[in-house]
Amino acid sequence: MTRPPIAKVAALALSVAFVCAGCKREPSSSHRDLPASQSEASPGFPVQVRDDLGRTVVVASRPRRILCLLPSATETVFALGAGDRIVGVDDFSDYPEAATQLPKLGGLFDTGIEQALALKPDLVFVSEHSAAVTALGRGGAAVWAGGAQKFEDVFRVIELTGALLGRVPEATALVGEMRRQIAATEAELQGLPLVSVYYELDPTPYTVGPSSFIGVLISKARGLNIVPEALGEFPRISPELVVSSNPSVIVGASLSDVRRRPGWDRIKAVRDEHVYTWSGAEAHLLSRPGPRLPEGLRALARKLHPSP
């Protein structure tokens, strides 16, 4: 399985991004690993979990100085009501607005290690593909390395984040509300025609497979992904696959760009001008596997089923 460059998908920072070949993950943690009582008043620390590198991560006490080096992690920590504990973020974290005021510590491949350690963090969230994972723990911080690739991973990571923060009730409530909103949107779309879709992450082209979190949202939005599941969650594909599959809708590219590609003028989506790029406000709703995914699903549905 090949993963796309981080700037596209989550960092997926997109997170989203990431190029990693053929790795299979163990679950990061189970609630069986966690103490029973984890309220804000009595967080039940220490908390011990596994990250997506298979390492045991121990948070000895309620973290007060947090680094979020993934945009999805930044959005999740804020959504869980702990944004006031974040002392530094990656260069791509720009939501909510408060995140833009925090110290920027670089990206996936150029993390400012010394600057990060100078902030004296006690908990760090970082991509498992970052070369800085080991170095970030030099100051004694607990470093959780990982991220969501599949749909259920999104909720797993949010719940695990809540456990590490001592915000389990908030994480449970957030996951429940996200699932409710996604289910409600899916129900509203029932009865609409299925449309074949090519979803582009970048013109290399990297795309999304049906089992990725974006791929599952395509299905929930009444889309039929043209990418075979066997290619993985975020594969790099041949442009000829898109041409031969003849999708009805293309999302993530501009009409002017795809018209210049050899043979793409024959694709139904191009002929019908059903090729959609993301606006500034929408740009990260699907690429970041975090609390705003329900909004992302609604935005995707508008692309696949535009109003007359």
C-alpha cells in the first residue's frame, strides 16, 4: 500500500498525506488498556497506550503542555476543549483561528526539534512518518505517533486522544455527534443516483481507495469510486486508469488542468464539465481526518449531486 505525500492528506497535512509502502497497523490502543475513571477532575493517570508504530506510550499525569504536529491532531485537541494546553503546532495547522497564533514548528520532514523541545512539552502528537519521533522525546515528553487512514481510524484516534488528555467523556460525545451527523447526511442522500467518481489528491496522480476514510465518505455520498480496493488506501495510479474508467465526476482538480492531460477530454466528467476543485473554506474538510469530517461529507455531496 502506498500512501500519498503529507501535504495532501492529513499530515495527512494532509494529512494526508505521507508516502509509506505496505505497512499494516496494529490497533493503537483498547479501552481495556485504560483506567476506568477518566474525568477532567480525576483523569485516572497514568494512561498507557500503543501508538501506530507499536510503541508503548505512557502519560504519567494530566498533560499541560502539548505539541500538535498534525493539523488533524490540532483540530481534535481544540474540539475536546483542551486547546488552551497547546504550546506549539506544525506549519499547516490553521484551524481553529486560535491555532494560527501558536508557535509554528515546521512540517513532516523539517520539524524544528530544538524549538519544539524549548517549549517543554509533556505530550506530543506527531505523524508516524515523521523522522523526528525519537528526537521529540528527548526532553521526557510522551510522544504518540500515528494518524487515521481508514474511516474507523478517525474515531479510534479521537477516542485515544481523549484518553491521553484526560477528556474521555468529551471524546465519546464528539465521536457520537460526528457519527450522528454523518448518518443523518447519508440518510438525506438515499434515493439519489449513484455517480462514478475519481477523487484526486494531487496530479501525480495520488488518489483515494475505497477503504480510506475519504473513500468511505465517497460511498456515503452516493459515489462509486473508480479506484480498485486492492490498490490500497492512498495509491498512486496510472492516468490511464482514470481515462478507461470514464468517471462522471472528478473532485480535487480543476477543469482547465484536466483538459490538458492526454486523453482526458474523452472522460464524461470532463465533457460534461463536472470537475470540481475545493474552495478555500472547503479545502481541508476531507483531507484532515478529524472533527470536521461531517462537514466534509456534506461538501462532497454537493459536488457529487449539485443542485440544478
